Amino acid sequence: MYVVALDRDTNTVIVGSNEDVFGTELIAEDLNFITIDQLSDPLVVLAKVRYSAQESEALVTPLGDGRVHVKFSQPQRAITPGQSVVFYEGDIVVGGGIITQAFK
């Protein structure tokens, strides 16, 4: 069993199987871009949500309100609100942000 979600309103811990902790999309904010001034168009990058994870191709789309939508080409393990997502072009860090929402 794995913790797959927390519901603070009802003080509930939701558990599931290993496959339930994988997701393909997230919303991030508190963005910091290093190689560009700001993201105005969708950008294909390599991204990762855990230090030990392998980078995976993702499409980063600006939402126009200081947030981005990130859609991975392959499911990622344990996309967790409050943690960082980092964007790369090859070995160069493009930027990153703080995950606020995760989707299956």
C-alpha cells in the first residue's frame, strides 16, 4: 500500500497500489527560468520531479497566470505537490517551479 493522496478537508489519507502513484500531468508555480526571460509559448523539455528520477520528455505550457501545465510523455512516479519540477535542455537547466497540483 502507498499513500496516493491526502484530503486535508476531511483529514483523510487515501491509499492505493504502486500503479496508483503514477501520473502524467502537473501544475507548477513560483517559476524560475534561467535560459529564457519568461515562457510565452509551449516548450518541449526534459523534466523530472524527483532528484533520483530519470529525465523524461514533457510539454510545458504557460497558463498566463504565473503557472505552467506540464504533460509528460511517460507516467512519472509520485508527482507530489510542494516538491520541485526541474526543466532541462540536454544537460542545461532551463528552469523549474513548485508543483501545486498533480493529475493521473
